[in-house]
Amino acid sequence: MQVINNYNAHTDSKKRITLRKSKYDYYHVKEYDNGCLVLEPRELVKPKNISDKALKVMDESVANLKKGRVSAPVDLSDF
């Protein structure tokens, strides 16, 4: 990996760090017991609405599963 930005930062009175020139508004943070922090960018998007037809099909599928009306198992060993 190539270093794009390199600087020292310090925490403020509320234990926050400011990221300079950050490309994203949201990050997922992983903190390790050795003190390392890993920031992964996140893009928050609104979930698309599920159509009424899709909901109906899902309800029918769950009803069939509960009644035991299922297909034969699919062989995924090739993958």
C-alpha cells in the first residue's frame, strides 16, 4: 500500500481526532489491544424499497418452507 497522507494527530478534550482531507464522511473503526486503529470508509445509502410483489413472494416462500414444500438440495460442491 502507498502512503497518501502522513501527519501527527492528537485527541481533543473529548477524545476525538480530526482527519484531514478525508475522502469519506463515515468510517468504520476497529481498535486493537495494541493501540492500532483501522479506519474503513463507509458510504451510507438509503435502502431501496422492497416491492409489494417481492414481499408477497417472500411470504409465500416462507409458508411453503413451513409446510415442507421445498426443492431438492442444490449441489454446490463444484464451487
